[in-house]
Amino acid sequence: MVYNYTEEAVRRILPDVLKEYTRNNPGVCTCARCQEDILALSLNQLPPHYVATDEGTIFTKVSFDQIGGKAQVVAAITNAIKRVVANPRHKNPISGSAEYME
Ligand SMILES: [Zn+2]
């Protein structure tokens, strides 16, 4: 199967970057809906890096060197968080809740 290595890298560190961000900016929504938005916005800023793998291959370790360095990925995620925070897709902060408005 073909796999976007960039996506794997972003998914891998998104929780840490988000946790760090919310520590400095309390009240940021971290619901699943906002995290999906952050993931999508991050990936739109980063070049994809496709790799072909055997089915079922799981990356145990992501090499950020292959996709331009970790700093670039962190910067893209941070930028995405700011955009989602400034323009959330649902009405009220619903941190920790699975309910959201479309
Ligand atoms: Zn949210």
C-alpha cells in the first residue's frame, strides 16, 4: 500500500505539540473534531512524502529527516492550531466531549 509518511509524522507528534500549546494557552479546544481540523491544516502546509510498503507495515519510528526536519512539522502544526483556535468549526468549547456541531 502507499502511505503518506508526512501524515504519519504529523499524527505522531500532534498530541505533544497540542499539549505544549494548551499549557501556554489554556482553554484551547482539543476535541476530536478540532484535532482533525488541525491535522488537515497541518498536512496542507507540508509536502507529502509517499512511500510504498507491504500491507500491514507499521512504522515504529518516524524519521523527520526524510520530510524536512521536525522543526518544520512542529511549525506547521502550531500554525494550524492557531488557525483552528481563531476559527473553530463548532460553537462552544467542548474540550473532552465528542459532541460537536457540523
Ligand atoms: Zn473542538
